[in-house]
Amino acid sequence: MKHAMQCRWFALALTLSASTACRGGGGDAEGGGGEGGGTGGTPISDATELQCPNPGTLPFVTESNTWASEDNQFTAEGSPRSKDEASDTLGVPGGPRANTYTAAEATTPTSDQPYDGRKARTGNSAGLTAVPLRGEAISLWTYDPTAEEWLTLGRMTTDDDGNYSVTRTGSATELGRPVYSILEADGSCAEHYEYLLPAGTKVILTDIDGTMTLSDEELFKQIADGSYVPLQNESAELLMNTWVAKGYHVIYLTARPHEFRAETRSWLRDEGFPVGPVITANALVFDESARVYKRSWLNRVIDDFQWEIVAAYGNAASDIDAYEDAGIPKDISFIIGELAGQSGTVAIPNNDFTAHIADFVEPYPDAN
């Protein structure tokens, strides 16, 4: 399986390197097209959340609602599958933080919070490559429950690769509340999240492919067919929600590259997984490169942020090795699939988390 996985990633790498869109991101099967978005629409005043990538009529009025170029409009209409990317930010209030899209290391504390991402589209059956939407207006919006109103946090136009980076000054967004990057031309959106948690916060860490999903093959099926819904390992969603109900925060650390951020976010949301930061790789990683990538992020979580990992879930040798490298104890390293129990880890047998939830998670003390 792992050799086959590596071959698949090599095929992906060759395809992506030949693409004009070198940094894509995944999305739902039907891309942007917000009905009545921008200045021409009638806002829905009582909406407090958006359904990305296609929210319909927006609950606020954007500065523009027309395409900057006919080429972009043709791309969006002819290739409706969203390949937007949108970063998450992890860190400590007043302390180090890191951006899941651009940061190589934890950054110096600052009140200026960047939101980085990319706007792009592809056809429903071509989830690998993407065409960037160049020179289009992007604005950031979030709902303030205290003021009971929508706030705009910044605006810019995408560059030649469809990328944007909007910096706004001010306090962090309420934990778990998204900041939406709106493509003003069609009202489509992607979600950014901030997770600024104090040192000592107890977190749950999990891989996605082959750990939350049934196997690594599920992603490839989704790439080939945007309407395909990857299958879960038994009780995977229940596992994460049980931890969250006990007061723990979930971090999704996947070897998937940024090209599949939106596929990942939409699958987690649609399958009922709890909201949590999604960490993806700057490039294709597997085997040893995946080990190094995951280890570097684990070091940020443990050393820079000083968060306590209560349980770590994975399925691959790179997961086992990275968890060991980071000093995560074997008795809280839970491995599912073909390598379950390898190298002294705790086995999750039969691709089923049900017994583990009953035996370990439910009796575990609630977070302080």
C-alpha cells in the first residue's frame, strides 16, 4: 500500500509540475457563484455563517460584484470546482504563532494577523490542476456576535498566481469562528481560522488519510471525481467529537499538500468532524519527507506553543516515526490500519475506533 501511495504521489507531482497553477487547493464539486453577492445583491441580514464555497446571497454588501476579466469569468463558469486555499493560524495569545500556508517557523508575536490563500478553479473531474483567478478583488469578512454585525477586515486583488495575503490589525477572531475570504465577482468563499490557545492547552492530534478516512485511496478517488465522498474509518467522526465534548481541541496534521485544503475542509465539515486547524504541506511529501514535515510541526506545537498532546492518531510509518521523534509517548500513539501496534504503539484494530472510544476516550478525564 505504501509503495502504491508513493507512486501515486509521484504521479501527482509530475502533473502538478506541468500545471500553470503550481499551488492549488481543493473544494466542493461545484465552485463559486454566489447568487446576488456583492453590491447587486440583497443581503440576508440575519445570517451569521456562510456555507463555502457557495454561500448564495451574502449577508453583507461587497465593494464590487463584477469580474475583472472575461478570462476569469470563463474559467469560473467553465470549471466550477473550487480549488481555493485558505490558511489557518496556530499559536499562543501574545506569543509565537505559525501560519499553515506560509510559515516555516513560529513567528514573532504581533497584532498584525495575515490571512494567506489562493483563488483558483478546475473542472469537476480534474481535481489535480487548477487555473488561477488573477487580478480579482478579495475581501475578508467575519461575523461579530457581540456587535451582531458583519465586519470587513481587509481587501486586495489576487496576484498572477491567484494568491492573496491580507493583513489586518486588531485582536484575534473568536476561537472557532471563521474569517471568510470572499471572491467579490461571484460571492464564493473559503474559510480561514485562528487558533490562539494558551500554553498548557491539551490537544488531540490526528492524521487524515488512512486514519480518519478508510484508506489513502479515498483521496485519489475524490481527486478524480469531485462528487465522490471519501469513506471514514468506523466511528472516526464520533472519536473526534467525543474528545471535543470533553473539552479538548483537535488538530488535523496531514501530509496532503496545500492543493487539497478545500477538499479537506469541506469533507471534514460535511462529515460532521469538529472544527480544528488543518495543517497541510508546502509541497508533496511522503515517507521520510512526511516524517520531517510532521516532526517540524509537532515541535512547534510542543516546544513553541507548549501545548500538551493527549492523544495522537495515525496510520503510516511516517506518523509513527514523527510522533516518536517529537517525544510523544507510545501509550498515547494510536495507530490504525496495516501498521496498527507497530513499534510499541497502541493498535486500533479492524479499522474501527468504537472500542477505543468506549475503553479510552470516554473514561478519560475532561480537559481542565
